[in-house]
Amino acid sequence: MTGAGVQPPLVSVVVPVRDGGDDLERLLAALARQTLAPSSFEIVVSDDGSEDGSIDTLERDHDGVRVVRGPRSTSYAARNRGARVTTAPVLAFTDADCRPEPDWLERGLEHLGEADVLAGAVQFAPPRRVRVWGLLDMDAYLDQERMVRQGVAATANLFVRRDAFDQAGGFDPALPSNGDHDFVARCVAAGRRLAFSDDATVKHPVRNDRRAFLKKWWRTHQAFGARCARDGRRTEMWELLVPGVRTWRSRRWHGRPPGLDLARLAESGVRPGAGQRLAALPLLYLVLPWAAFAAQAAGRRRTRRAAAPPRVSGEMA
């Protein structure tokens, strides 16, 4: 509770976490270096059933950090839980593995301006040796400028006015992935203004190995298939089965090159050689479409089974 004579914060930073460990400590260190006055923001760490002890001493070890706990569910349920205990008129979302630049909050508030939702730039923090899977990760995800043109954005770097958050009803807690896209799309559909800032920046790690990248790829496409089945929406699944069609059409529609987006990679200081660019093509046009097809089909199947009425024992056909 804000005491008499104490000004409430301008922005509440909400961070969902599950077994955050060292990632969370490094995030809090980055937030401690913000150019915005410490009295102007609060930090709420919303736990999603951590079991590694990473949140046990946070409030004791870090001034200005509040911890709210909840059962293991989804990161979007955790974000809602954290937002409910905040007091500022603006919510700033980021993740435990992100590293905000020192002027992140200051620039975010400045560029929010007349907008209701602001997506800040996400740059990658690549390892010394970037593998082809890391290149695919940087090519596929977290291009906030492109996402804003589509009317969506990611919670790795997102500022939202509280009234817009409340009007939209927060995030869908049932979604395991892509709940940020769903939330921002609902804000836009309600007439809220979405904007992009290229200098309210956070850094994000690169999924540099096959398993980490494909796990993310599967999770996002499975969630997309589940949402489509839940909402009764059709997707052109046949495109995923015809080699190259879906990838080529999607990249052309978004104004992207047919191969790796070298301009996007260069934003994070990565310039792949010819060999890596060639190695990425069969993955882009053959492997990933098939993986997307399987993941979306699995998401649809799971949703339909969950919605089907239970069978009655002994029921006759």
C-alpha cells in the first residue's frame, strides 16, 4: 500500500517465472540499472509453481521486489496474477531470461505516448558461435516491428496501459503459448492503439541447438492448432504438406526474403556465411513445415478430445 505523501509508481514491471535460477538474478540486476528513478517503478515477480528455490529469498535480497506465488499453470496465468497486485497505470512485461537495456523503462514510457499498447524492440544476444538452429531462431521469432504490422506482439517487451489490460480481461490463462499474440490482438480488436518502439530495447538469448529450437517451434504451432480448433477456425493445413509452399507464401506476404532474413540477423550483429545460409534452406522449406503440420494437428486433436462429451459406460452405438 502506498503511504501518505508517497507517489505511486509510474510503471509496474511484471515478470512470470518458473524455476528461474540465475536468469532471474541477472534480470533483476539489469532492472537495478534502469535510468528511471527507482521510486517510479515497482517489480512484481509472479511465480508459476517454482521448485528450485529461486524465489525463496528474492524479497529479502532485493529492495522493491514483490513476489506473488501460485500453482504451476501457464506463464499467462502468472502474468495475470502479477498484474492483479500492481498499482501503476502502466504495466511493463518482460521475461526472466531477458536483459533490458538501462533506459528500457524510460524509453518505453516516453514512446507509449498516445498508444495503449507498445511493443519494444527485442535484440538477440548471440553466442560466440551461432549454429544454423540459432540462425533459424533469430529469423523466426521476436521481430516486434513485423509483429506490430500484423496487430500482435510478444511479452518479452510489452508496455500496456492498465485500462486497456483490464478491458481485454488480461491474458488467456489456458493458453500455453502465443497468449501474448492473442491478448494484443484482442486489444487491437477493441480499438486500442498498438505502436512499436525501436529504442525501448531488451536482449534475448538465442536457442542455438536443435532440441531447444524445435521444442519452441512445436509448442507455438501446437498452441496455434489448439486455438484454431477451440475457435472453430480453419487453417490451410495442406500448405504445410506441400514442400515450400507455406514458407514461400508466408515470407512473401510479410515482405521477407526467401532465405534467412539477413537484415534481421544483422540487428544483433550476426552475419552468416554462404554455407550456413544454404544449410538453412532445406530446414526452412522442408523440415519446419512438416514439424508445424504435426504440431498443429496434435493441438487440434487434443482440443477436440478435451471438448468431446465423456463416454457413458455401456453406451450402445
